[in-house]
Amino acid sequence: MSASARAAAEETALVDDLTQEGEGVVHGGKTAFVAGALPGERIRFRRTRGHRQHDEGELLEVLEPSALRVTPRCAHFGVCGGCALQHLSPAGQLAAKERELTECLTRVGRVTPARVLPALTGPVWAYRRRARLGARYVYKKGRVLVGFRERAGFYLADLAHCDVLAAPVGELITPLAEVLTELSIRAEVPQIEVAVADNATALVLRTLVPPSDADLARLEEFARAHGVRLYLQPGGLESLRELGCAGSALVYRHERSGVELEFAPTDFIQVNGGVNAALVERALELLEPTGESMVLDLFCGLGNFTLPLARHARRVVGIEGDAALIERARGNARRNGIANAEFHRADLGGAHLAGLPWMRERYTHVLLDPPRTGAQPVLASLAALAPARLLYISCHPGTLARDLGELVHEHGFTLDAAGIVDMFPHTKHVESLALLSAPSQGAKHIPGPT
């Protein structure tokens, strides 16, 4: 049988697992990954593309559905790449992410937590307060498309709305596309950045050429009609400017600690506001800072964890590589009247921290929240501090497991607890956190989340 004939042949199989991309895994012969299939299901599928280790497959029919299968809420699911798991119940999504974390810890890090923390959850719809949307004028359609890329391909999905974007942005996909279509620069606006604050909604239009006066007037009219604030970004971040009269600063608030954080519409903030608030509270519960605690917060950003921690600790030092975020963090400390937090800029991607002035302190607690690449370059320096507690917050289970393995096997730390954080419902992304103690501390007491 030819390769093309094999690719076109229909097969019936049982789905064994999910990939990290949210595809069903079929074994028996050459492994196949089938988008839309769930573990435990019997399916009919066709192989569509071959790779060295696996084939890609097209789902033709679900013959025996999983008990965890649900009807996707969004009509664009399966085409739009913004979500991968809407066909799996929220409980099933959590179980799949917990399984991925556990497997990474075991396989990559060769570690097992003394305790598995209950998943941190929050809103699963209209939760996404930060996003980067594509925009493209399609000449054949005679209009602009706004949204995420298609799941399989480089084109933008033709969306009418989005159920995961925070209000009001989820319902503004079509109005945004319509107003961009009316502009003279309709083909020169490739991206829209979304930032939904507690006090305003900001949309940043990346523009490749200057808009005309008529364009500016139409955009200001759109902003007034929909109660949003529009910004133009013709170049780098320094080129950002708000249309019309500049409004008050964008803010979000941690209610329990009474901390209000100011941010720019292009700054990094955690995507899910409700889950972020719960994550900060869990960090406080696990670290248990007291009035005598000295806390080091690495990759601190604009102070998301640093400033709530400062309400409970003797002193907190925040370190970040982005100079603009350091200035924002210092401003947030002043805004909240917090005098026991200080912030410094440092290269955390490769610097040797031991010789830096703020590393000469004796820290009792460490929190780190690195990017996807993890925190490997700073682990040895952190281990030398021997903090009573070290809390690692991660957006990539593979690099988390690698780093936890090093802390446990090379530096003698104890992995006291770990669990997932459902920051991105309906997507494949796995956020997680892990609590460790230094060799002299051991797993004496692991506080339970309230």
C-alpha cells in the first residue's frame, strides 16, 4: 500500500492519553496524535501527516465518548487556536494538568512532593484580562479579521466573539474588526494588545504607518461608544500613547492585603485576575512570613507578590530584569505606603548573584516566579542562602521539574508540596507551584490552604 493510501485509510482505535498540546494519543502501530479526541474514547480517524516519531490524525467520529466530554461553548472551537480543551469538562482539564505535572516531576526531576496541593481555580469563562490578538486585512473578504491564530495553520481564525476574553473585550471582536476595516490603514494594523484593569479596559493598536486624522477621529468615536481606552504603538514600547486625553493609571487590587498595583497596558500581569488573587493568598499561606521574616522575591515584575508579602514580613527585596517594571514596582510601593520593600534590577538569566549587594542579606524566605525557561542559572546562589522556605511558581512543568530536581538532588532541599494553578482554563498551559525547605529545615509543617 502506498504512503498516500495509508494516509487516507480510516482506522478505529482507543485513545490512551493526551499530549501536552491537548491532542488524543493513539498507540498500536505508529503512535498518532488526534486533535479533538479524549482518553478512553473509541474513535474513527485518518492519518493526515507523518513525522519521525508519530503521525498526525484527523478525528472523523467519536464512536464511544468519554464521560468527561462536554459540548464546547464556543462556536469557533476546533478552528481557533486560542483554546484546546473546551471539549473536556473543567474537572477533566484539572485532572489532565495534575497528571502532566506529576509525570514531569517523576520523569524529569525524579522528585515526588510530600503533599499534593488542591488545584487553585477561578473563573473559566471571560477570565482572560491580558491577550495579544492578531489583526489582518483579508483582501478576498474585503474586511479585517481580529482574533487568535487558527489551531492548525498560520492564518487568523475568523471570529465573531471570544468566550475566554474578559468583558467587554470578548464581545468586541466583531466591532473591532468593523472599525479597523473602515480605516485608511486597515492593512497596517497587525496586532491588538488587550489589558483589562479593575478600572478600565485598554486596547493597544500596533500601527505600521501613521493613521490619518479621519482614522483618529473614528477610533476615538469607537472608544467612547464602547467605553474602552485606545492606545497607539507605532514603534517600541516607548512610542506608546493614548488617544485623546490620557486617563488615570490602569490598576488591579489585592483585596485581602489592601494592595493596589498600577501597570501600563503593555506590562506583564497574570492573565487570570481571579486565580492570581488566589495564588497570592496561597503564597502567603505556604510561606507563612512573620514580622521577623526577610523575603527575597526573584522575577518580581511590578510587585505582584512582593508588596502583599511586605504587609506580613520584616523586609522584602524584589529583583527583576526589566528596568521599566522595577520603576513600576517602586512606584507601587510608594502608592501603597509600603516602606519595607525595595527593588533592584539584575540579569537573572545568567548572572552570578553571589557578589551582588542585596545577596549579602540572610533571607529566611525566597519566592521565584521565572519565565518558561525556568530559574536554573540562579539555583546555586539561592541554595547557598538556605532559606527556611522556598516557593517556586512556574508556567512550564518541564523546567519546573528540572529545577526542582537540581534543588533536591544537588542542594539537599526537601520538596514539601506541589500543585497546579488553573491560570488558563480550556488551554494546554499548566501553571503550578512548589514549596521546598532547606536541608536544615525539613518538612516540619505544611500549612493547608484556606
